[in-house]
Amino acid sequence: MKHASTSPILHPEALTEFLRIMEERTGLCLSPRKDQEIAFRIGDEITRAGGADIFVRRIASSDSFRQLILNRLTIGESYFFRNHPHFAALTERILPDLIARRADSRTLRCWSAGCATGEEPYSLAILFDREFPSLRDWNVQIVASDINTDYLDKAKAARWGSWSFRGVEKDIMERYFSNAGRNEYTLREDIRNRVSFRHFNLSTIPADIPAEFRDMDLILCRNVLIYFTHALSAQICRGFAMALRDGGYLMLGHSESFPQHEKMETIYSHATYYYHRDDRMAERTASAHLLSLIPGIGEFPTLRPLTKFPSVPPPRRGRTSAGPAAPARSAISPPPPPPSWKTDLDDELALVRDLIIDSDIERAQALLVPLRQQKGRLDYRVFFLAALLEDQRNDTEEALRFLKQAIFLNKDFVIGHYYQAVICERTGDTLTARRAYQNTCALANRLLPSLELPEGGGITSGRLAEIAAERLKELEL
């Protein structure tokens, strides 16, 4: 067993070079601030290699050794039917639409990108069998890929502990799984045979999209992009858009964003966002490469609900199983507009916001630093934009620090509380994430449901309350 206290730590120069090589060769972006965690996971290999410098040279020269280290560093946290809103949207909207579109060819191609130990693609196979029996006569292909070869071996074995089944309905367990002893379960063989697994590095797309990953109807890539830089995530998403057939769908994780694309539109239902390729859409111009600012709440200028299926009911006012009760008082009015003396600051913040959307980090930083120190030092929006900027730079600690300052300056800043929850959930701090989602629900439920929230890109308080309540339910699992 490895112990962090005894594992050797890479000296600064070796750590820098190690992180550079891993990002360049695999796309994996690791923070140098996580040197203790890195040492805990690979400390024994550093020792066996004969020290930090020899270890780094082996990382650079040996593909097999680099793969071994990559397997140690990637975390494949997953479970069956993870994120219930996604599977509700699949069942009630996405798959009925795809089945109608592909009725003539009777083919359906699906890709689980970053499948970890297989729970996601197998959940999809179970969903097809359970909810859409007509697909048994179709040519349905589910291909799953991951960069971690250890995870792929476990996925192919189709055997998991009870932790992978938290929240799974009893009838699914009885119908599709058998007890393998030692608190483990195996999947029915006919369902296993419906998924094929491939070793694939997502950082190679869109430059390299193998034929087996092209012409997809559905791509699931959930909670994977958070391990890449902002720029690489945008590149991969553009590759996904290219890999989809006209009418296909893409689902990302809750804390991930999709870059605007001339043939992709954002759709909202079941307290979640997903993306639809429509080749008939008019091409966008300036925003064609942009990422939405706030992960998990979509791009509102292109938002379109599906109309051919029943609409999702609006969020309930009052107590839900996950969210706090709405206060017993009338809805409050939106805050008054800023005084006229803030006009110049508003213009500067608008410019900074545009630069952040364009990923022009250096210019945005050059404008923000003096604002934080001078006339904008008491304006919560300045620190919120600083948090967005640091998140793009993959520095979550700094992003959270600036978010706390924004919330300190404006305790009713709903988007700030929500964004704090998203980052904390992404980094595994579920206790803080839960509290921040609860704050989001409480504040949003005090407002008129149709009110567009400041710095929210067009999202309303009612919609954000629904999303935050669903995230709380998910964290309970």
C-alpha cells in the first residue's frame, strides 16, 4: 500500500517536465498544486525507476510506461444510470426522436467516449432493451472508448461492486445482473455483447477521428472534459460535432460546456442541457468557436426546446426532496439598475466578458487586474469574471477564491453560488457543493421564476432552481 508521507515527491523541475509530457502526449492536464496527490498515486513507480529524473526520462521515451502511469492517474468514478436527468431526457425525448429519424435504415450508432469501467455504455444497452424493445430488431451499435487500459479490462469483465449500483432500481438489478459473491455483480451476457470497447485518446480529435467513431447518432462524453485544458476541451467538442450525423445528439457532464458550432443547437429538458446537430441551421459567424461561460447551463442565444414531445413541467415552488423550501413571502423584485457612475465600469466589464468568451486570456487578465485593485474592487461582477478567467486557466483554487469574494460582496448572487457548486462538485468537494446548491435553490426560489439572473447568460431563476435541485438529488447518491 502506498502512503503519501513516504512517497517521493518530484522536484519542481521534474514535476514541470512530467506534467508537460503528460499533457502533450495524452491531453491529461494535472495541476502542479496536486504534487502530493501525484506522489501518492505514482510514488512507488518513481522509486522503482531510480529517482525523479530517470522517471521523467522513461515517461518521455516509453509508451508502455507512460500508459502505466496514465492508468494510475486517471480516476474513473462512475455508476449505473449516473445523472438521472440525462437518462430521463434520453428515454422521453432523444431516443424517440432518433428512432423516428432512423426508421428507414433501422440503424443506430452510439459512442460512450471516456467510458471508464463500463457502467455508462452498459446503462445505455439496458435502457434500449428495457424501454425500447423494438430496437432488438435493429442494427444497434454501442462502441465505448477510454484512454485507461485497466478500466477497459474491467469494463469487458462486466463485474462491479455494490457502489456502482447506488440508486439503481431493484427490478433492473433482478432482471439484468446476477450475484457473483463478495458483494459483486455481473451483467447478463446478451447485454454485455451489445457493447464493444476500444482504446482511444480523445485528445487526438478532430484531427484524427477513426471510422468507427464517425457517423454517430448519439455521443455521451460525461465528466471527461474536466481533465483537459479549456482549449483542448473546445477542440474535442468540435470533433464530436463532426462525428455526429445530421440529427444526432451529444451529452456532456453537468460541469462541462460545449463550444458553439454552426450546426449544433442547445436543447433544454428534464433539468439538463444537451446538444443537437441540425445541418439546416444557418451558420453562425462570430460565436462559432465559443464556449458558454457557465458550465451546466447551456448557450441561450441558440436555445430551442423540442416541440414534438410533451413539454417538461416547470419547477415546483416550495419544498422538493432535494431543494430547500421557498420562503413564505412574496417574490422579490429584481435588483435596481446600477447608478450612472458605473457606466464606464459596465463597458469595461462587457469587454472583459467578450475576451473571456473568446478565450483571450492575456488581454482579459490585463484589464481585470487593475479593475480588481481600483474602481471595481467592490463590484462582485469583477471577481466573478476573474473566477471565470481562472477556471479557463484550469486553476480551480483561484477560481473558487474569486467566487468567494464575489459572493462576499453580493450574498444574493445566485449564479455565483451555483458556479461555486459546479466547481466543488467537479473537484470532489461534495459537502461544499451541496451547501452551495442549497444556497442556489433558496435564493432562486425567492425570485420570480421568469427573472433572468445577472451574469447567467439568459437563464431564469426558475430554471436554475430546477437544475440545482436535481444536482442535489444526484449528490445524495
